[in-house]
Amino acid sequence: MRETRRVYKTASLAAITLVLVASALWQRWMPARGDFVGRVVGVSDGDTIEVMRAGRAVRVRLQGIDCPESHQPYGTRAKQFTSDLVFGKTVAVQIHGTDQYGRILGEVILPDGRSLNRELVRNGYAWWYRRYSDDPVLQRLEEEARRERRGLWRDKNPIPPWEFRRERRQR
């Protein structure tokens, strides 16, 4: 009888310990705020991708940046740059909210740990979207890309996509 109680007591303590350790590990390594990891199955343009989440593709708009529209100079190159970095790969999405079209606003982390958002700005394929981001890193990366004349900054007077869209709406 004593032996049985001791076995149950030991097993119970082991189970409780296992649950506590598993819970601590879960909280440490699982993404927060609904962040998720998924495979990229589509690239709509330079700053919008489709990522698998819970068995379905969701649209993710890259937070804090704005790539040229498809009919603008460098729009196709921005899309190709994004596709080369993420299509078919597993990425992490850090969610910052949703936009007016229901897309997830997020920062996309590449398999090597770099930020897709920042890489687009660093290489001159996106503007830092000041209206929606106060990220000083994006500001610095845009300044460097301008100074080094990378990507769209090779043009004498590139038109920001928000101005391009406004002009098209006014027509």
C-alpha cells in the first residue's frame, strides 16, 4: 500500500513538473499577439504577400513601408525582389494590426533572421512610410539607400506611391 502511494506521488510530481516546464517553454518560444510562422504562397506586389496560416492563405501587407505600384518605375523590380527573398519559403510574421482592406499589417522575418520590410528599404525598393511608422531604423535605411542611389533612388525624382495613387484617383 505504501509503495503504491509513493509511486502515485512520484508520478503526480513528475506530471506537474512536466506541465510546468512545457508551459514555460511554450510561452518562451511561441509567437506573441497572434504572430505566426507560415510558408509564402503568393507575392501580390512588393509590399503584399500571401502566407499560409492555419491551413489557409492570408494576405500580409508589410508594415511601415510602401513599394512602388506595379505601373510605376521599380514596381516590377520590387515585386521580383520580394519574390526572390520569400516565395516558397517559411517566414515569421510579427503582426502589427490590420489595414482598411482586412490585410494583416506585419513585419516579415526571413529564414535567416533579416526583416523583409527593412531589406526592401535598404535596397531601394520601398519608401519608409512615415505616415504609418516612426521606426528610426527604416528612416536610417531609406537615407542610406538615397545617399548610395540604390534601386528607385537612381531616378532623379522618384514619385512616392502614395502620391502616385492620389494622382490616379483625381483623374
